[in-house]
Amino acid sequence: MASAQLVNWSFEEGLNAWEPTPWVSSLVADAAPDQGTTCLQISSEQWFPATVFQPLPGLVQGEIIRFGGWIKSVNSWFQEQPRMAICICTNAGVLQPLEPSLASTAPQWAFLEDTIDLTSPLPPGTSYGICVSGSIHAASTVFDARFDGIFVEPVIAL
């Protein structure tokens, strides 16, 4: 389910087209069902969630889109759930995730999807994008999140 706007949706090309925060790890051989050979694993050395995002300048205000993908929690406890959301971003980072967001703490791959009406006005110099976040560092334990097969597509009216 690749969108024409979303690049490298299954992470088969590493982090190509995705913008990670500096402490995000990269790829592991644990792909979601039917999604290739690798997935994104987000690990953080920080006490707050790490984020990877991709600007999608082709999305416009007023559009209704469907988005989602596969999420897996590597560990069974999360203070901050692994999640994905449409967001408002610049090339420098995520400014604001929009609701609804998709979240799961399941230790097995879970496919989640939802729709969103892009009603939030875009500040100058920003675009819509998609972001995935998760992982938190607690004492000596790092709780990781994995993502794969992410998609963003317009909802076509019948």
C-alpha cells in the first residue's frame, strides 16, 4: 500500500527520505508480514521518545487521507506508547502531531490505520508529514518500538 508521496515506506532503503532525531537507531531484520526484509527500530538513549518523520509537501489542507502501517513493541512496558501520526513539520523537525494518532504496545506486529481530515492550517515554511515515535530509556533498560509498511493515501469519495 505505498503512497505516491511517501518514499521508502518499508525501510528497505535504510532511512532514505526519513528524518531521524540524532539518537534514533536504524534498521533490524524483523519485517512486518509481507513488508520486505527490514523494519525501522527506534531506540533512544534519552529519557523521552525518539521520532522519525518524513515531510509530505504534496498533502494539502482540506484533503482527507488514510494512513497507517505496522507497529510492534519490542518490550512489554512503555511509558510512551509507540505511535504514528500525521504531523505539521519543517525540514528541521516535527512541530505538532495531529490527532488521531495510532498507538500499540503489542509485542507482536499490529496493523493499524485511520483517516484524518487535514483541517489544521499550515504555518509559513511548514508542510504536513508523517511521524513515528516511541522508545524510552528507563534506568538501564531501553524499550524499543518497530515500524514497517507505513502508508499515506487520499480517501477517494465514491
